[in-house]
Amino acid sequence: MTDSATAPEPRPDAYSPFAHLSVPNTALYRQVMRAFVDAKERFAVHLRPEDVHAALPAVERPADLDTVAKALDSLVGWGNLRADPDTARVTAVEDFYRKRFIYQLTRAGEAAEEALAGYDAALGRRGALQAVALHDIVTQLRALLVLAADQSPDPAKTHLALDALASRFGALADNARAFMGSLQRTIDLHEVEEQAFLAYKDRLIQYLERFIQDLITLGGRIAQLILSLEADGRIDVLLRAAAAREAADATPEEAGQAEQEAYVRWAGRWDGLGAWFISRDGRESQARLLRGRALGAIPQLLAVVRALGERRAGRSDRSADFRTLARWFAEAPDDDSRHRLWRTAFGLHPARHLTVDADTLEARAARPVSAATPWAAAEPLRISPQLRRTGSYERRGKPRRVEDRQERRRHLAQVAAKQAAETAAARARLVTEKITRLSELGELDPTSFALFLQLLGDALATWRPGMRHTVATSNDGSMEIRLTALTDSPPAQIRTSSGTFRGPDHLIEIVDLTDGGHTS
């Protein structure tokens, strides 16, 4: 008898450990494999069929043990499990002739489960917009700026700083992509529960607004740091130092090629970072696109809330009606029922005042009439004057009470008017009669300050190396900001109710384009 502890595992054919995903009873096979993975985490090596049966969820557990035993045998055949004779329970000679096995995971089965777990985790990942990552990126860029000031930057410190920067930036990009995908699924109302959506709607909108503000303020700072590092080719020196650090362990014959490949890899990462925060070559930066996407998600979320309110109020929801109709088609017993449902739902039926009996249908079958036949050339139809004899048709029963929504409409109109007035006041507060300094704007209220940050972020996103003047327009095209850099000026301070905003002083001019303002 071969020792089960030392016997080599049979090599599965191709991708047979994934075969249980495309056969009937896939859910049972996944639960059985999950039981073995859980047992491995508890340091259990072998499981008997009754152990697997007890480990399955009670709701979906098979009634008999034979179903689990057949599933175990199938998984052994696919290479996910290995079966060894269970000699521990043999008490008589007859027991040797009975089919008793203990099962354990194979290397292929364990690798397949790890792959499926990673797939499930990536598929269900919701992601998060990380404002903390933006702060970390600013910190790493400042560290690189300090290293770039040295004529011969330290390769180890440079490599560590660039590696930390790439790691934080990669996490930010991945989470932003996952978050926007999950946000779109929420907006599209795919299997969303109404109460759960309404419960976290306000928190989600506040979360988006907070990240947008951080992206505006920190995005412009990151763009300036990137441009400072690219000036005079300083970043190229840092990238080559990091590439030399990576190629230090290569053989002398491969050192040159390894260093060049590492440099190309680091240069590509840096270009991706710059494209994320700086608009170049006629392409908008990814940060600007993300900000626009997040801003656009807020009214879309509010539209979803309105749709849910209309659904609760009894108004017709076209998508819900079509889903109900599709379910009726699927539940129809035969094609004749589906044809009747089609004619009823879409109105493709004869006029109600026209009578078509069996004799008429038989005559049409014997002498078909083309649809292109003019009415005057076709045989006449006998029309029953039933409607003229019975008069008008009235629906029976008590009419539905009409709900008075005047108060709600009045409240919504007041809220909309208040928001429009606040926006107009903020726009009027920011408009400058002439070119002025940033430090002379004075104290701003929260609405005016939020609008100012958006304009400032639009201007800084279009800044280029060597530029002293830039012009940008707001996303809605209602305002224009003209920004000119100053040298040897004290920092500007703008006071708000939440604190003091500080930054380099600039000459600024803000024009309201809706009042007839023009671009220069």
C-alpha cells in the first residue's frame, strides 16, 4: 500500500480543476470546495463525506449524504481533490471491501480556489476615492523635489521615494476606477433596494463633494510640483538614478540593458502620473475628467431619488413596466398566449368596432388581400353600429382621488429659487471690476469660496512650464478666470468660516460671461 503522505499528486489535464464551474450543480461544487478551504485555514488535512455534509450551509445542504459523496468523486476526477482509503474506521475484514475514503485538497484545487477568490474579490470591489492618497502624493513629490536639488541624488532614497509615489498613485487610480464603476451601477438602479439607497444617498453626495474639493485644491498643487520637477530635466536625473538602483544586481553583461529597461518603465509611470493631473496635447487630465464625472454623478443621484419618489407616488415607471411585461412573456404557457399578450400590450389588434368572424377569416384565407391594396379596391367590411346604439362608454367604480401636490411643488420651487439666488450672489461676489490681487478678495462665504475653488482649479489645471498668465472657463461656461503669477510677493490669505486659505499671490480677474462679459 502506498503512503498517502508521500504519494505524488496526479497532474490535472489542462484546466480541469475549473470544470466544476460549467456543469450542473455548480453551486454545490463551490460550497464543497469552500468547506475544504475553510478546513485548511483551521489546519485540518482530511475530511470525510459526513464532515463536508455538516460544513455546508444549512439552507442549501443536500438531504442525503450520497449527493455529497458523488460531488466529492466528481471533484476527484477533475483534480480538485484527492481521495485516500479511510482505514481508520475499519473494524472488520468486510470493511476493506466497502467504499470509504477521506479527501483533501490538491495543489491544483487549492490554486483554483485562490484564483476564484481573487476573481470574486475583484468583481465585488467597490473602491473609494482616497483624499489621503492625494496628500501622500504631494508629500512624495516634495521629497523628490528636495532630492532633485542635489547634483548627485542618492539612488536608494530616490528609488524609495519613486516607489512609494508609484504605489500610492496606483492605488488611487485603481480605487477611482472601481468607485466610479460601482457608482454607475448604483445610479442605473441595478438590483438596488430603495430603502438602502435612500439611506446612504446623502452620505454619498457629501463624500463626493468633499473629495471634489480636495481634488481641486491638491490637484493644482500636484500639477505645480510635477512641472517643477520636469523643469530643466531634473526628473530625468531621478528616473535614471532609480533605474540604476534596480539594475545594480544584474550581471555585467546584462547591466546596460536592464538599466535601460528600468528607465523606460519608470519614464512610463511618470508620464502616466503627469497625464493624470496635467492637461497636455489637447487632452484633458484624468483628474479633471474624474472631477467632472463626480460632479455629474450628483444630479444623476438626485434624478434617481426623483424616480423613486414618482414610483412610490404611483406614477408610471417605463423601465419597471417593461420588466413586468418581460416576466409575463416568460411565464406565458404557449406561443398563442404570447401573441395575445403582444397584441394587448402594444395595441396591434383590430379596431374594437370592427367585427371579424370565422366566415370572414375563412374567406381571407381563400382569397388573400395584399396590404398594398387600396381601400376603394378591397372588399367592404361590415361594421357593427354598436357604439352608436349604446352611446358613450363609462368606467365603473369610484374614481381615484387626485392627490394635491401644490404644497410640495411650492416647497421645491422655493428651494430651487434659494439655490439659484445663492449661486447668483456667489457669482456676483467673485466678479472683479478690474484686475486685482488674490489677497484682496477679502472674506468669502462658503458658497462663494466653493465656486472660487472650482475656478482656481480650472485655471491651475491649464498651467504650463514658463507660463505667467492663463485663462480658463468654468465647466458650465458661465464664468472666466484670468490668472497672472507674481514674483517676490507675500503669500495671499483668504478668510472663510471654515478657516484661512493660503497660497502664492497672483493677479486675478473673474468675468461673468452670462452678463455680456467677453474673453480677451
